Amino acid sequence: MMHKALRFPGRQRRAFSAVVDTLKHKIQGLAEKKAPQLTALRKEHGGKVLGETTVGQCIGGMRGITCMISETSLLDPMEGIRYRGRTLQDCMDQLPKAPGSKIGLPEASFWLLLTDEIPSDAEVKALNEELHKRSALPESVVKTIDSLPKDTHPMTQLSIGLLALQPTSEFGKAYRSGTLKKNEYWVYTLEDALSLVAKVPILAARIFRNVFMEGKHIPSDPSMDWAGNYAQMLGVSDDALFKDVTRMYLMLHADHEAGNVSAHTTHLVGSALSDPYYSYAAGVCGLAGPLHGLANQECLRWLKNTRQELGGKEPTVEVLTQFAKDTLASGKVIPGFGHGVLRNTDPRYVIQRQFAQDNFPNDPLVKLAEVCFQAIPPVLEATGKVKNPWPNVDALSGTCMQYFGLDQEDYYTVIFAVSRALGCTSNLVWSRMMGLPIERPKSVTLDWLSTKAAE
Ligand code: CMX
């Protein structure tokens, strides 16, 4: 059931600022428009077959099985992701921007994912002010993070930090109080989503400065936009373009429908009514896998190793072809290439490539990545098994960051996670709004499959 005509609880109403009220009314207004659609789908078309599940899909990671709802974005194999129907280039063009910047603000994409509306400049400003108000980390969380051994991987630290924040969950507290009604779940989920999004860059910057900058921290600047402030807290470059590259990174990685590992994990854990901190901490653990988000770390490592082996020689397609073949022969994947759904060059790669070409085309790693773009797809195609030999989002994100001095590749997936918080938490709000139930797909044994296959 899509929850409609919700009267916002009085005590919550007093606590919310005007911008949160605006967000709630926009989300609720959209939900009311969609409610008849959801009801009709459930009641009149619940038995409609969407496709057959094959033995191959059951063994093969459930590829292509349509079995989940994500309202925030939709992925087309050839065109790439659309946030609420807008391509990423539309988002770059249409979303409000920081003064002097050409990049659509990621926090504006958060608004878009939540409401299906491009926010006005004033709405984004108000949202930023609200996020700043919610951004302080409790002392207990600061202590937890500061006490971690510096060789703990930054992604491990991030998931620990998110779990350390869990006791602040408004959803968790309200649920425990025993008075929370089902049609109020989404309001408290939104409350947590906003606080989590507000705090995650502060937490992520603290981890960076603890691990790589001897624990010397840079205070948050409440006059700045969400991503620009994160960039200045990282403190690796005063170049205004570093803020832009961070904004671009955070806008492009925000959402990729709900079937990928991090989004699906967040969605699955949230379906048990675990609060957004539990759910997204789990999603971050999934993002930390080398076949998913960690590929950006692996990709830069691969490029750096390749450059070292080149020993100052100009990279050529022939040499890179051989390096790619050697990687495959050693049993490893080539990071930054291939995709579970996309069958074309990832538009997120295309936008980053354009940014690099416009701003620092002569950087040695950018030049190397360009040669990779020519050399690697034919090598992957020649294996005869890789379904998409083209570069994905992770092929260039690290290269763009290292140009500005952020060359600690072990940190790259944390930046991905700061961004993905936007999409994953927006999805949680909409899952609770739609009243989606606990997920429980069916698993079978090999013997069961063999019997079925023989029928
Ligand atoms: N290098 C080497 N082999 C690759 C490959 C790559 N970049 N991409 C796919 N393959 C291999 C697969 O490992 C698989 O081999 P086996 O049959 O021996 O197991 C075969 O080609 C078929 O795979 P596929 O159907 O084309 O791709 P999958 O849906 O199974 O996997 C992905 C998708 C992304 C995990 C895979 O392309 C890969 O490992 N890429 C490198 C890691 C990477 O960049 N991941 C980031 C993806 C984006 C993100 O989530 O952030």
C-alpha cells in the first residue's frame, strides 16, 4: 500500500525545518499521484508474468531477473542510468550549480531522487543549510573512529563509523517506542536519510585525515555546498577545480538503480526494517568488493603499476595490449572495464573523460587511460566471454582525483560511498513509502535444479 493522507506527527513537525517540510510534502504529493498506479499493479496485474527464470539465471547471479522496484533511477544497457527519467548529461545541465561551477550539485540530485523535481537554487541552499545543521558527529563516534588502527582499510572504517552512528537513528528510536505507525515509517526514514547524508562527508573526511594526514583535521565550512565542503575538508588541493571534480564524482555515483550490490544490500537489509544506518553500513560493505566499488582503487593501482613498468616510455596501444593480456593470464580481471548490465561505454566514464580532456589532458595517467581505452576493449572482446568490454565508472574516477594530489587509492571507494548514500537512502525512503515488504526470494539446491531441469 502506498501511504497517503499522512498527517505528520506533531512532535516531528515542530522539529523539522521548513525545507524538510517542503521535502516531505513533495514526496507525499508524488506518492499520492503514484498510489493508484501501485494499487492497480498489485490488484489487477499481480499475476502478470514478467519473464521466465532460467537455470542459467539461478546459477548466474540472478542476471536479468526483473524482481525489484526502485523509483529513483532506471538503467538502460545502452544508454546508461537516468535519475528520475533524466540522463546524467541532463542532470549536469539542469541541476543547480555552485557559483562559477558547471557541475550539477550532487545534493540537488538527492532532491531530484527523492521528489522527481529539479530543485530551485533557493531549495538547494536551504537543503545545504539543513544538512550543515545535522552534520556534527557525536563525540562517541569521533572517539570510535579515532581509535581505529591506521592500517584498517578506509572502507572498513566507514562502515564502522556508520554503525557507530546507528544509535542516533530516529527510525530506530520511534520503532522501539512502540507507537510508530506503518504509514509513518517513511517520515522517520527520511529523517535518518537526511542526517546520514549530512554526516557521511564529515565522517569520511575524518577517516582520510586520520589515515593519511596525521590526524590533522580541517573544520567543516557551513557556508559551502555539501560536496565542495567535503573537498575542502579532505584538504589535498586549493584548486577550485578539485571542488568541481569532487562535485562531479558525487553527482555521477549517486544512484544506479537497485540491483547492484551496494544498493541491493541496502534495500534488502532495509526491508527487514533495519534503520538506514544499519542498512547503508551493510551496503558499504558490499561496495568494498573489488568487482564493485573497490574497482576504482584497483584501477588506479593497475594504471600506476603499468606506468612503473613502462619506466618512462610512452604508452602505446601495442604495449598496453600486452599488459592487458598479462593481467588476464594471471587470472585477474581488468578493473574499470565490463559491467553486469551496461553493454556500452558508461556515460559516467564519458562525462569524466570530457572533464579530464577539458582540464588536464596532458596528465600522464590521463594519457595512459586514453591508450587503455583503445587497447583493452579488443583484448576483452577476444576472450569471447566478456559481455561488455567497455570502460565503466571506475575506469577514470581515480585518475581524476590523483591529478589534484588525492593519490591514496585505498580511499577512492569511500568517496564512491559518500555519493552512493544519496541514492541508497532515497530508495529506502521510497521503499517505506510504498510499504514494500521484507524481501524473501526462493533459493534451491543443485539436486532440486537437476530434477527440475530433467522434467
Ligand atoms: N576483466 C577480465 N574478465 C572480465 C572482465 C574484466 N574487466 N569483465 C568480465 N570478465 C569476465 C568475467 O569474470 C566472466 O568470466 P568467467 O565466465 O570466467 O567467470 C566473463 O567475463 C563474463 O562476465 P560478464 O557476464 O561480462 O560480466 P559479469 O556480469 O559477470 O561481471 C563485472 C561484471 C563488472 C563484475 C566484470 O565486468 C568485472 O569483473 N569487471 C572488472 C571489475 C570492475 O571494474 N568492476 C566495477 C563495475 C562497476 C561498479 O560496480 O562499480
